[in-house]
Amino acid sequence: MTVTDAASATRIVHRPEDGRRIAYEVLGPTHGFPVFLLHGTPGSRLGPRPRGIVLHRLGIQLITYDRPGYGESERVQGRDVAHAAQDVRAIADELDLDRFSVVGRSGGGPHALACAADGNLRDRLIRVAVLVSLAPAGAPGWYEGMNGDNHKQFGNAVTDPAELESEIRRRASGIDVDPDFLLGLLTDQMTTADQRVVSDAALRRQLRLSYRDAIKNGPYGWIDDVLALRRDWKVDLGAITTPVRVWHGGQDTFAPATHSRYLADMIGKTAELDVRPGAAHFDAMPELPRTLRWLAARSALATR
């Protein structure tokens, strides 16, 4: 059952299996090609995402949702990355979507790949894209080229989960007081390329809105995301048969480009790797419209 929040575009689906609440939004033309956008870490269904006029021009119906514990979605403590396929499937069933594509950005990238690998979902996928994604924890050189803050937080996910949770709670409290708090921390870790992208006022507004909404009911989605990304994903990358576009900025220090190279190697012949020289992590935002065009390519529909 879907319930729409009259005060916003937010819809709620209660999974028939367990009644768990998932919050999602649908934007763009009603008859546009459906694409799920999986947000970063931390993040929410609110963005960043293209404006409505861009979605109409591309002919995209964009579906965004809060992963468990973020925003309005109910927490699933101890979830793994593979769990994301269950929620995407529940929303797709609710919307009667037979075929669609999925894109994940940053921390959403592994969750998009979980959809591609899921045996109950992969036959419904036209294409999948991941932008500036992390690789599984077992990938060689996982920390090489990663900035100090991410290195520390992901390291604590393995060696000191209590310290990780304490730090994320501190950051969530900071966002609650000042929506610019996290952006300030991240800016200190950014390359010049990232600082250029994030200097855009409209993008900063979207990031502030998304971060604030992500932690409105606590920091649990953020905590669970980081832990899931550093545990076994329970995702078989070699089982992916859907065409996958793997995009990365060559100067990324939040999730170095070696992560995407590893992903493309593990996925194999259906993966298309694009490492963009001079680009970094937040360049995934302006890259998204081009990726959406690829995801909805009519030639892809004709061959699937």
C-alpha cells in the first residue's frame, strides 16, 4: 500500500512481507522511462537530483528513496548492501514497473550493483550505472589514494565500530544545528576539482537539504551504510549480466578511481569503464544527466 504525504511529494510503501516503511518520491513526466537514483552516504531521496525540466527533456521518470534508517524509511539494523534490492523491488512492484534502470552515486553505487546481481530483479533491469562508487572491502589497495577522513571512518567501521558511531552521531548533531556543518568538514578534504563543483549555490542547497533530511530521525542510516560498505556486501559481481556503466573522476580522493577499475574487472564483459581525467568525486553531480540519457537509451530498450 502506498500513502502520499499531502505536504510533499513523498510516498510511503509498506512492504507486504514485514510492513516496513520505505519513503520514496517520483519526479519527471508520468510516462517517462523509469530510473531509480540511489543516493550517497549520507543522503536521502531529496537529492541532489536533476531539476524537473531536465527530467522532462530527457524523458525520465526518476524514482528516489531513503535507504533504511535515513529520512522517513524505517531502519533495518545489521543490513548488508545486498538488502537494497529488496527495497527497489518493493517500490517497483508498487509502481507496476516491468522494466527500468538503476543508477547509484557514491555510497549508492554498491547498492545499485546489488540490484544488478539480484536473481529476483536482474531480469527487469535495462541498464545500471554507478558513479564514483566504492569497491567491496576485499579489493586490493582499498585505502590507497583515499583522503584521511574517509580512511579513518571506514577503518573504524572495522576496528572500532563504537568510535565510528560516536563520530557519526557528533556529525549528525552538527548538521541538525547547522546544515552547512558537514559541507564544511568535507570541503577540508576536497580537491580543487571538487571545490569547484560544490561552489555552485544550487548544488549546495540540495546537499544541505539532503543531509538535513537524512538525519531527521537519527543517524542510523548513515551508521548502517558505513558498516555495510565495509562488511561483506553479499553481492556476486560476477553474476551481473546487465550492461553497467562505471564512471569515476580520476582525481577522486573520497573513493579513489581504483575502486571503479576493480568493479569493472569483476563485472567483466558487460561493464563499460569511464575514468575521467581532471574530474573528482562531486563531478558525479554534473555527470548525472548524461548518465540518465544512457540509462534510458531507446537502443537499449530494443535489445533487452
